[in-house]
Amino acid sequence: MIPELQPGDGIIYTGSTWYDRIQEVKLGSDATHFEVYMGDGMGSDMVATSLLATGVDIYPMSSDEILRIIRPLAAFDGADAMMKFSNTIRFKPYGLKGLLNFTDRSVPDDGIFCSQVGVELYRSQGIEPFNAKVEARKVAPMHFLYVSDKVFEIIY
């Protein structure tokens, strides 16, 4: 049973689409998507993420195929994060080419993918999910499976 979520909770998904299967093979992990829970808005649970078809935005949360949920130990101000999100990365396109950055390559891409959204949102709140020297565009969804227990707790 999924616990009650709080703004800032990170949701790691495993997927079942052809695109998810490609990511699983490429990355060697069944963690293929990442979202940050922003709260209950307009009658449904809302998350910040980037989707292949529509890019970076706020979307209704799905409870299907959740692999793990992590919660930052530090305070996450949902209203402040939403303002910073709206002023910086919201409405950017999905970063399909940027997925190559999960390897040792460095590929320029104006778009943003799901785990990059998570890193950017956490850093906007002073929460460092990884070493600060790690570029957000180098973080894959699977990396959120291995965040420090000094920064996040696993709640599901």
C-alpha cells in the first residue's frame, strides 16, 4: 500500500512500454522514470516531471508501476519549488538526445528528462541528492535508487 505522500517525495517507476524496455537494456535497471510529488491540486495528486510526448510540466500522478518512493529528510517547500520550477524549467521539451549523457558521452540538448527535473527541483530547495559536482543531466532515474540515507529515507 502506497503511504500518504508529501510534497518533495520522489517517485521511481518501472515501465512497460517499448521505450521503457530500451532504457532498461541501455541502463541495466528497471528504474525508468522519476517524478517529484508536488501535492494535491485540483482534486488529484500532481507531480513534476518530463514526459516524452509533452515535455516538462505538472501532471496527474499515476500509482501504476511504482518501484520506490523516497522522501527528503530536509524541508521541501512545495510552493517555493513550484515557483522556481515555473520560472526555470517548466514547459521545456523532453530531452531525448540528453539521455545519451547517462553514459560517458556529453551530448548537448535543450530538453530536460525526468530525473533531471528531480535533481533541479531538489537543488532549488537546498537538497543535494548527489554530489554537487554531478551535473543534473548526468543523473538517470536508477540513480535515485541509491541516494544517501543521510539525505532521503525510503518510504516505499
